[in-house]
Amino acid sequence: MRTPKKSAPRTASAPAGVLPADRRADDAIWPRVTREVADDLAVDAVARDRAGGAPYDEAARLQEAGLPALLAAPGPLGRGAWRTACAVVREISAADGSVGELLAHHCVLSWAPRLLGAPAGPLSLDSRTAEERWLLAGAVEPPRPEPGRPGLALVPTGGRGYLLDGRGAFASGVTVADRLVVGARCTETGDLLLVLVDPAHPAVTVEPSADRVGQRLSGAGTVAFDRLPVKAGQVLGTLPRDEHAIAPSATLAPLALRLLLVHVALGIAEGALAEARDVSRAGKAAAPHGTDPAAHDDPYLLRAYGELATSAHTAAAVVERATDALGRGLLAERLLGFEERSDIAVLVSAAETVAHRAALDITARVLQLVDPVTAADPHGPAPGFDRFWRNTRALTSPVPSDHRLRDIGDHYLNGTHARLTLPA
């Protein structure tokens, strides 16, 4: 667990004007660029969290470093690209969970059309996103309709296009995105289509989510579409509804997003624990002369850190197993079988359950670990450790752990496959 440094803001980033697709073979540069961005975000994380608002500055920092284009760079969707995405998202999340969530959604959205079976090429979404340096937001599934309101609908115009109508809430990125990727139902055929739209169009209205408990800088909001013209070329693919009529690989996009968000939660927990360790070490180093050294080697404090570190290591092991399995699934592409796909889904559910529990426990208990140290130094900077717990709570609350455990148990006991496609 590496703690982001809080030293020099705005460190050097990747060379501007050079596309990450051109530099992808240089494996050495991206870990360094990611560390620099994480260190930069950690410098003012507390102040930015308290200020809230749309993450314009955060998005600019990511774009300056080239990370959105890197995660969208075209290439084989195998272990290399997947591993890079997980590592980048997790390290950024240790410094700022909101920015990590924003990157996670962007990454999966750029890959979604290819996972659904759209051909790769110079006009594919990942190629265009890397070339144009877009930041994507939206969802790989249609947003749930608000009470009393219809969901997103695509009305055919009689030609080769549609009108997009309706409104939906999105968890991340819509207030700062360059393009939106959204799912909507065709009113004529009933098909669920994935479309690419420009949020700057006058027919699009974005309403930021106000007063969020956590993940305040993820750019969440509600988007309203008022008969937005959508050309046929903006349709990226058809979302699967019948898992027996499609290739199992076409259902990996929601699993990839879920697992990347697990990396966000784990990154938040690791960042909180590492930062608490630094505060405890600083308190020990600043002990006044004559103080009993044993008071700074409290066995209960050591035990607490031992328990939390073990919890983080355990969660990381479960998450890594799921990450490896999904990487193999991405590499297999259309050779992926239903059994393998089902096994991946179970491992993702297990990773969610274990990592979310660990993250909630770690981010709550570090508040107790750092309180005695910070209380003894009223002139020291407020650490803002509550943001770790609030971010974890906001991220994990929408995930029903009981449902995940039921699916895992049903698969283990009865061999049942969890449904991964959308309801008809």
C-alpha cells in the first residue's frame, strides 16, 4: 500500500500533444505518470472535497497527464490493457476516490462497443476517444427511470436516425464529460441501443447532484434529453437482453465496470490506511522530550493497524483473483464460454463483498486511530479523514451485498448462473 505524497503539487506529466496510443509500448512511463497525478491530487484533496462542485480542475489534471486517452487507447482488450486500467484507477483512488470513479466509468465506456461486438478500427469509440482526447461519461446500461417519469427513449425519425428523449441519473462524470454514452430503448423495435451524444447540444441539460454524502467530485448528475437528434452513426451497438442469443463476452462490460469500482473502493481504503499510518508516525516523532516511549508503542494501536493491514491484504488478494479471471475473459473474447463467464461473475461478486466490507471497516476505524494524534496537536492541519469513509459509503451503498451473497451461494450450492443481461 503506497501512500500518495503531499509535497509538490503539479509535478511533471506526460509530454503534451503525444497520444498515449503512440507511447503505450513504454511500460515505464505510465506508472510514474500515475504516481505524479495521484501525488498532485493528494496535495489539496481535503480542500477540494470540502468545496465540492463539478470536477473541472480534476478533469483538466487527468487530461494534462493523458490518462483518459491512455485508458481508451485501442489495442487488444487482454490482460495488459485491463491490468493497466485497474492499476491506474486504484492508485488514483487512493488519493481521490471521486476521480478514480470518474476514470473507471470512462475506461469501460470507451471499451463497451467492442465488448458488445462492434468491430475495432480507426472509427471505433476507443480510437476516436484517444485521438480526440475525450472524457466519456454515462452508463453501460440504461439508467433507471425516475418515479413517475419514463426512461430514455429513442424515437425513429423515419430516416436513418432517432430522437433521444427522457431523463436519467448517472453516477459519474456527466458534468464534465466531452461525450456521453447512454443506453435507451427504441420505441419501434424495443431494442436497447447504446448511443454516443454530445452534452454541449442545446437539447441536453445536465443537472449536477447536490449535497452528496461522498464522492462529491465524481461529476454525478441527472441528464435530460429533449428530442435530441441521434444519427445512425452515433449508435454504438445493441445491449444484450437474451444471454443465450449472444456471445458470453458481450456481457463482460457491466462486470468490468463493477470490478473497476471495486478497485476504487480498495484504493480508497488503502489510501486511508496509509495516510493514517503517516499521521501516527508523525505523532510519535513529535513526542515531547521526557515522554515515556512505551506510550507511543501502544500494543492496542499496533494490533489495530495489524488487523486493518491484514484486512486490506485479504481484500486485495480476492480482488486480484477476480481481476486475473476477468483479464482472461477479455483475452478470450468470443471463445469465452458460459461456464467461464459465470465463474468470472461469481469472483466479481466475491470481490465486491469482501472489498466493500474491508473498505467500510478500514475507513471507519482509521478515524479512531488518528483522533488521539490530531487532538494532541490543535495547531496541526485537519486531516479530513472523514472523506475516506464518506466516499466509501457513497460508492458501496448502491451495491446490494445480500443479493451478491445470494448469487454466490446459489452458484456454489446449485450451480446456478447469475443473470448478466438486461430484462426484456
